[in-house]
Amino acid sequence: MDNLKISAAEMQAIKAQMKAKGLRITPQRFAVYANLLHRDDHPTVEAILTEINCELPIASKASVYSALTVLREVGLVREVLLDEGVTRYDARITPHHHFICQNCGAIADLDWDALGELPIHRLPPGFQLEGYEVILKGKCDRC
């Protein structure tokens, strides 16, 4: 993972997080997780694959999918469905919302409390809320 330029301390911290979740650390799992921790663009599988194989091919599309599945199952990453039919991944697992620029396509994380309290108590009878996330669309500050 030379293209990430992560320090030895970061490397140990990533390994510790993975071990704490009971994961066997493979080069592919490590590369996928380290890559996601250093990104805020909510990449697709293809984008992750391209970046981790940039300098030294170590992963296939199947191994990236497999790594993401395991990382998701143990709670280190989450799937984010922001575009119809496109699955993206995020290592920021704390609750937050997303803003999508309709002009350039940039995706930005918004802190959970950025929207204030939403009227979720007005759900129809019988509905049981287990969680929510808001996706806002508009133009970003660069556009």
C-alpha cells in the first residue's frame, strides 16, 4: 500500500481494529480497509480495486467484494446506496447524512446533528423505525 503512504503507527492501528473484530488480516482485507479509511468519496468496488492495484496488483474484483463483505459484517465499513443501482462504501460508520452535488457528483458527509431533529414520530401506525439517513441534493460549495 505504498500509494497510501501510511505510517507504521497507522498500520498497527488498522491491524488492531481488524483483530479486535476477530478478523484474520489478509493483504486484500488490509488494503481495502486502509484505502477506505483514507477516503471520503464513498468509492465503488471498481474505484477501490483500481486504487489498491495502482502500484502492485494484489487484488481481484472478487477479493475486493469478499473483503468488503467481511468488513461490513463485522461493522468496520458500511454500504451506502446514494445512486440508483450503485453501491458505494464508507469507513465512517457513525451515523451521518450525505449531500450529493447535482452538478459535479461530489458526495459530502454531513454530521448527524447538521439537520436538527426530524419529525420521525409522525410515522403511520404500525411502522417501527430502526434507523434513517437523509440524502440531500443540490450544488456543492465548489459549484
